[in-house]
Amino acid sequence: MIIRQATYEDAVSLADRLREQDRKEIWAAHGEKPEVVLPACLAHSERAWVLELEGEVEALFGVAASAEEGVGHPWLLGSDVLLAHPRLMLCAPKYVLPVMQKMFPVLQNYVDCRNKVSIRWLQHIGFTVSETPTRLGPFAMRFYEFYKEGAVCAQ
């Protein structure tokens, strides 16, 4: 497993191999295809990484700044290979979540209510997932808010 800085080429290469639930979530949230959304996610992020396995990009993830001070919007999209290697998705956050939370003490975003695997994963890595759905995107689909607040150290 290699975690490294993401490039535009990584976003393009992963777009064709996204797991079906991530494709559905992209469509529900943006009304666009992954080929459009992945490069845009990368372009709007303060930091973005890839998870590479055996020379292939299997996940693209990052954090974008919110209009609200100290809040970042984390995101992750991946291939079906992630489902075959669940330990990867438990190890990768150990490296990037501290970096994200150093930049943004509060991490907050939304997950498609149908995306049960992602909801369980978010809870497992310490995010709180709302029980009340919010309607978002061009089709007013149901999403749950998720968030994680970091410890704030006194200076």
C-alpha cells in the first residue's frame, strides 16, 4: 500500500473503476459523471491523496475548505478493490486524518443514505453520523451528515 499526493491523471484513471455505490453517490450529489466530479474534487481540495495498491490507484481522497472557518469537507471515492481489502481502509485514515484535522479542527460532509458500507466505515474511524437525513443535490436525495471534531490544544 502506498499513500501519496494525488494528481489529475489519478482522478481520471480511477473514474472508470469506481465502485457502483460511489457512482450512485456522485450522481445523487452532483448530477454528473465521475469523469467530471473526480477532477473537480481534486481541484477544490486543499490536500488530496491516492491509495495505490500493486501500482493501481484504488482510492482518491482529500479535504476541501469550507466557507466556515476551521471546517473542512473530507471525501473519499474508491474502486471495488477496497471491499476486497478492508484492512486498507482501516489503515489509511491513521495517516491522513491527523493531517486533515491539523488543517481543519472540524471535519464535516454528507454521505448518501444508501451507502451502508461507507456509513459503517465512517463510524468505525470515529466520525459521528447523523440519524436524520437531509435532502441534497439536484434530485433532493437523502444524505446523512457526518462529522469529527479534533482536540483543540491551548497555546
